[in-house]
Amino acid sequence: MGLSRRAFVGAMVAAGSMHLLKAQSQTSSTYEWGSPVIDCHFHPRPTLQANLAHLNGAGCQSAYLLTRLPAAEAARRFMAEEPTRIAGYSVSTDVSAADAVKLLTQAVKAGAYGFGEVKYHVEADGPEMRRLYDAAAELAVPLTLHFQEVPHFATEGVFNTGFKRFDKILAAYPKTTFVGHCDAFWANVSADYKDDEAYPRKPIVRGGISDRWLSDYPNLFADLSANSGNNALTRDPSFTADFLKRHRTKLIFGSDCTCNDGHGGGVSAAGNPAGARLEGKCVARETLSVLKANTDAKLFRTLVWENGHRIYKLKT
């Protein structure tokens, strides 16, 4: 026997209520961290299964991949296979190559969401990087930069040097969206940093340039990834909560973790003896725990979900 109009409407309302309840439940209790999490500094593993193993183990719902150009095709494939888990990807290539801008531009037009992680042995305000800043502005894509002034081991070298001068770049390229990352960026939250160690652990002297520039320049953002980001958040507990609150629209969660299972298995501080503090631990889990302890639910969700989608222009 067919349903009456009243019965049909009632059934639809009931179904809608069940869907709403399910959605409400999914936004809280079914998420390990109480909120969905997107890892916005995730270097891709060779297979989709390996990528998902880390995401699942760390309690993350999705990832933004930072790839070298040869891995871009695999990143596109991962997105096609799991569009709700692989939210987007960026690309990088040797910035000293004559065709670097051409290749990166082609990659963006083919589906990449930005440039990064840009990590090469050049000065951050040198000509190789300036042409990338121009291209990123023209394409309206963000650019993730690895700032490192102190080698982690004898043969490594340094990357995007001259960070203390970078405010001049921020002023000169107001239409370029910069995402800062790594040792020099995070050590410089303290005003006394002398480019003398990768991960200083002493209390933070207020007024560091990274902290100030996040307030002063609308085009500067930062990802909280790696030992460097975790170090900045844990070296001085009296600093952390206020820092996260003041820069609530500027900070993006990422891990840059190399463990294989989201629990510290395998190698989690690859090639970085100075980062031994987190060896055997999942960087994603360690940093999410710090963020959870220093924020309320609304701010936590902003940092680990909303900011990444907004700044990288990802679909939710």
C-alpha cells in the first residue's frame, strides 16, 4: 500500500534527523582528536596504502602532499583514488634550473595547489627564489619554504638562508602567500636566536621575528610541522597557548613525519641526528597532543582543519 503524503513527509523528516545525528556524532566522538585533522605537511609514501597507514595510525582524516615534480603524477593518482583522504598536493623542483618556473607553472595548471616544499641550497632573497615568488603570485598559489641556517649533519648544507632579512621579501611580494617552515623559522620565535643551533630548548625571549612577522605581514603563514615546529611549541609552556591564540588564522597543522604507522614505527627522525628528541615517536601525534593541550575545541579545529583548507584552497 502506498504512503500518504503526511506519512511520506514524516519518513523524510525522520531520515533527515537520523542523517543529522550521524553527522553531529561524526564531528565529535568518532574523531580520535575530537575534530577532523588534515596533515598539511605530508611527504608522500610510494603507495596509497602506505599513505593511509600513517594517516589512520595518527588519527588524521586527510593529507596535503608536498611532492617533488617526479612524484606529481602519483599524487594525482592518489587524489583520484581517495579524494576524501588526499586533499591536494604541491610541487617543487630545483630552483636553480633554467626551466624551474616553467615546470612548476605547468604542474599547477595540471592540478597542483601550490609550490613546495621549496628546499634548496640558495638564499631566500636570491634571484632563483624571487622568480618563484613572482610566479606564485601570478598563479595565486601558496609557497611553502624550508628555512634552515644550521646543518643537521656534516654534508647536508643549509637551505633558503638569510631568514633574518626575509621581512624585505614579505614587503616586496605582498601578493605572494608564504608558508614558513623548519628550523630557522621556528627558532626565531625567540628574540635571542643567533643561528647557532637547530632546535634551542631554552625559554623563549618574547619579540622574536617569526612571531612579529606573523602579525605584521598578512601574506605570511606557518606550518607547525617537524621537530622544529614541535620544538617551538614545547620549549616554553608559558609561551604556547597565547602564541596559538594570537596567530589563530595564520597557523597550519602539519607533521613532516617519516614514521610508517602513525605511532613512531620505522624511522621517525630520518637523517636528522639533531631531531633525536622525537625518534621513535610519531611527530603528528606529538604535535596534535601539544595543540590539544593548549587550545579549546574551536581553536583546535581551526588549526588542524580549517586553516589548511582555507590557505591551500582545498575542497572540504
